[in-house]
Amino acid sequence: MAQTKKPWSGRFQKATAKDVEEFTSSLHFDYRLYPYDIEGSIAHAQMLAAQKIISRAEANKICAGLKNILRDLEKGKIKLDAADEDIHMAIERELTRRVGHVGGKLHTARSRNDQIVLDMRLFLRNQTEEIIGLISSLRKLLLKLAKENTNTIMPGYTHLQKAQPVLLAHYFLAFGEMFSRDAERFADGIKRINVSPLGAAALAGTGLPIDRHKTAKMLKFPEISKNSMDTVADRDFIAEFIFASSVTMMHLSRFCEDLILWSSEEFGFAEISDAYTTGSSIMPQKKNPDIAELVRGKTARVYGDLVAIMTLLKGLPMAYNRDLQEDKEPLFDAVDTTKNCLMLFTQMLGNTKFNVEKMREAAEDGFSSATDIAEYLVKKGVAFREAHEITGRIVAYCLKSEKQLVELSLADYRKFYKGFSSEIYDVIKLEKVINARKHIGGTATSAVAERIKEIERKTK
């Protein structure tokens, strides 16, 4: 696209300096908005014709030109010029080159201020729906893994210390709950994304007889914005999206941290497929969980995007300011990073094997049934604090004598509380410990099975 005069050059006496053009241009990153810019422009042109602001013939010529430009952009046939400042000007200039002066009528009753908000809302609506779809795929995988592991016992951890035994299925469902909330956050955000800004123009609206409801309907917006100044100044929906992305990335990062630990020789709970790991350039024996580590690392990147957008917005006066051009790169980065991490993490998890025997061995070690001893004593009428003290002394005795709880004799138990009976050995069996927690949200096989059924009912 050859550069001619700027669309706003009427009151300027000098041409824009080349360095200024390069500094102010956003075309190198906002070019990806072209499908949405053209979609919005077609709707705007059709509304202008319906309102008799331009003729039907002019609108038809404009729309045909825009559709041709869309096809050529998709095929890479149009060379973009930084002198055009942004994707809006690039498309308008190409349109005018193709259809003549009538192309200049497209911008009637519109500003780049409401135009860019429109593009961003259309883009973000589409991307949010894609992310919800990726989260849904991950949740389906977690449900599948849970159903396959309703009898797999593993140690649960607090403070990264063995705490109590849980089902591996319960673990998978725990992350399922996290990602369920993530999907809800994104879906709720669509309500605030899905608002048509067209008609706000620069900041005060337009004196031309436009029909805002018509463009909103054509673009599938259920609502229109209610204040023209807020419309062009608002980037809350972007900040909210990046926040939702940050929480999702945090959940992915926590999951990755477990998989990184579990795939180490010290844990040995999981083995990630060779296709989703890498090796060392110097140590031939190494198999590194690099995908999990990179997802963990990229979480910091999305956090940075959130800090960038919040810092960008915090000091802006009403209404539009050129600073807002800087909203796109953190948004685009958050979109791309979150989508890629969700996709690759789901693939990696689906190609990970879990060592059932090693998990059970670890659950049997480390006094993870100690709480059940305390609860056994509570059922015999002992106050919980006293039961806690008694059990703590039993554990200390085991550590000193290098024994596990199951290795103590009944006489050993009765040294600490005379009311112990042989049933204590049944109480501390792993399956008994698991299945004692049969309340809603517990790790018992029955509770987990019921939660799986509930999720399946909701997702049908």
C-alpha cells in the first residue's frame, strides 16, 4: 500500500516524521484484528445505508470491496505499510484505492476510538469461547482419569509433607473444580465483552441519525453501551480477561509443579511421555519435564500482562488516550500463551503414566493414618485435643523405634491409652482410612463416584 496523505492531515502543515510514523504505528501487532475490523465495517456500512446516510449502492460497493480485501489479506496478497498507523487505516486506504472516493464514506458516524473497541470486543469474544473450549477438553480428560483411578490410593500432602491418604481420582477432581471455576470466570466475562460500542464515535456520539441497535444485532451483541465516554475509555473487559487467564495459568502451574515433582526419581509417581519431555545436551541419562516447566514459567509472563494492563489504565484521564494503543500486546500475549499452554498441558497429561504401586507404597509410609487413630479415640469419648496428644506420642514412639503404625503391637498401643482394642488395625488400613471420609467432598470411593456422576450429569 503506497503511502499518501494522512486521513487527518487537513490541519497539519508538515508531513509526519518517519521516526514518528514508526514509533506510533501499531500495525505490526494489530494487523491480526483485520477479520473483525472488516466484519464491523460491513455492519456499519449496511447500517448507514439503512438509515439513508449513504446510498444502498454505495454500501454495496463498500461491502464488496471489504470482502475482497478480506480474501486478499487471508491469502497474504496485501502488503501492509507502517505509514498507515494501524489496521483500520490500512484497510480504509486499500478500500479507497479499490472502490474510489466512496470508500471515504465508510468512516461516516464512526471514529477509530469506537472502531478499535469494537474490534477488540469481537476478537476477545471469539478467543474467550475458544479458551472455554480448551478448558472443557482438559476437564473431560480429568474426568476420564478420575474414573480410571477410583481405586488408586496416593498420599495427600500439606506443606509438601505427607498428610493423609487420598484417591488419585480425588486429586484429579480437585483440579477439575479449579478449571470449572476458570471456565465460569471466562463465561461470565463474555457478558461484559458482549456489548456493542459502535455509535460512541470519538467520545460524544454522533449527530447523524445512526441505528445502534441495528449494528449490534448484525454483530450478535445482545447489548449496546450506555455512555459514549465510558465506551471509548473502557478496557475493563480486557483487564478482566487477562485476570481470568492469570488464574487459569496459576492452576496449570500448580498442576505442573506436582507433575515435575512426581516425575522425579525421588517421587516416581508419574512418567511423562518422551514426546513431551526433552533431554540434556551433556547428561545422556536425563529426561526433563520441560513442557511442564515452561507452562510454569509462562505463568509469570501472563501475570506480567496483567500488571501491564492495570498499570496502563491506572492514570488515564477520561476519555480516549493514545496510551490505550498499548493494551493490545499484553492482551494478545495473554490470549496466545493461555491457549497454547492449555492445549499442550492437556496433551502432556493425556500422555502421562501414573505409578499406582509406588503411590500406594508412599501412602502406607509416613503415618498418614495418624488422624484416624485420633478420630478412633474421639469415638471412644476422648476429647480431640487429648486424642491428638496421645496420637502424637504414638508417632514419636514409632520414629524412635523405627516402626510404622501397623507394626506396633496392641500392647504398644495400650501404653498410651488403655482403651485400645484390636480393631485399631482395621481402622488404620488404607482402604478404611479412605472410605471413612464418605461425606460430600470427601475422598471416599463412594463420595468420589457420586461426584463423578454429578459432573457427568451436568456436562451431558
